[in-house]
Amino acid sequence: MNSENSYTLSQTLLDILACPACKGEIALMAEEQKLVCLGECQRRYPIRDGIPVMLIDEAELPEGALQ
């Protein structure tokens, strides 16, 4: 994948996705190609080749969070 490529996710998909860790709402961070949890855990899930990787083990924890 070229790093200049940017994929978009439909609003319908974003509306039905939830954080697998805390079941919180998800928001798109388009420039960073990540989905961020707006719930209590605040995990960030990568988007690879236009596909959200909604695996807890693949998520980045927010700064200052304990693993």
C-alpha cells in the first residue's frame, strides 16, 4: 500500500461499529487512518488497506494508560 493512499469508511459502517474492549462508540481519525474509541478505554484501532482492524491486541492504548 502506498502511504499516500487514504481510504474512507462509510458512515453506515461507523454507526454500527463498537469498541470490542469496552463497547464504546467509535470515531474515524481519517488523517491517521485509525478508529478511536470514544468510550472509557480510548483505544485506537488501525485501518489497513481500507479495512478496520478491530482486534484488542492490535489496538494502541492512550498515552499514560497501563497495559
